[in-house]
Amino acid sequence: MEIIISISVAIIAVAFVVLVYFLSRALKSLQITLDNVAVTLGSLEKQLDGVTRETTDLLHKTNQLAEDVQKKSDSLNHVFSAVQDFGQSVQKVNQSVRKVTDQITVETERQSKQISQAVQWGNAALNLWEKYKLKKSNVETATNQYSRGGV
């Protein structure tokens, strides 16, 4: 029985050595994998730092751009206000011209009868004047003919 115990102890020892050998290989492989993970994480951390810096710079530039756009928008508000004031002034001038035109039209229509009568009186006066000149001319012609010994 002692032999069996010795053989059993020897088998256990060999099994333990084999277990330790394979366990050390697995641990060595795990060590290599963990080293690669550490290198990858270090590289990822550097890249993440770079991206963070670039994002921060981009955020600052975006804020500056937004401020610039706001300033320019405020400047344009003054321009639009001036254009609006100009438009209102032009509208007031148009309304004034329209009022004057309407007043002239109303006054012309109101006085059109008087103007028509004045034109008729003027025509009548011209006709009378022409008749007077014609009559005077006839009288002078007759006087001249009579003084010359004509009929």
C-alpha cells in the first residue's frame, strides 16, 4: 500500500507540475494581453486628449463666430431701421402728393363751369372785336372810295 501511496503522490506531483506549467503559460498569455490592452488604452487616452483639445478650440471659435454674427446682426438692425424710416418718409410724401392732386382735381371740377363760361365770354369778346374791326375796315374803305370819287 505504500507503493500505491508513493505512486499516487508522484502522480499528484506530476499533475501539479503540469497544472503549474499550463497555468503559468495562461498567466503569461494573460500578461501579454493585458500589456497590449494597456498600450491601446494609453494610445486611446492620447487620442482622446487631442480630440478634447480640438473640441475645446472648436467651441471657442464657435462662440467667437456667434458673437461676431450677433454684432453684425445688430449693425444690420440699424440699417433696416433706417430703411424703414426712409420708406415711411416716402410714404408720407406720396400721401401729401395724393392729397394735393385730389384737392386740385376737386377744385378744377368745381371751377370748370366758371372756366367754361370765361372761355365762352372770351370767344364772344373776340367775335365782337373781329366784327368791329371788319365794320371799321368796311367804313374806312367806303370813306376812301367816296373821297376818291367812287360810288
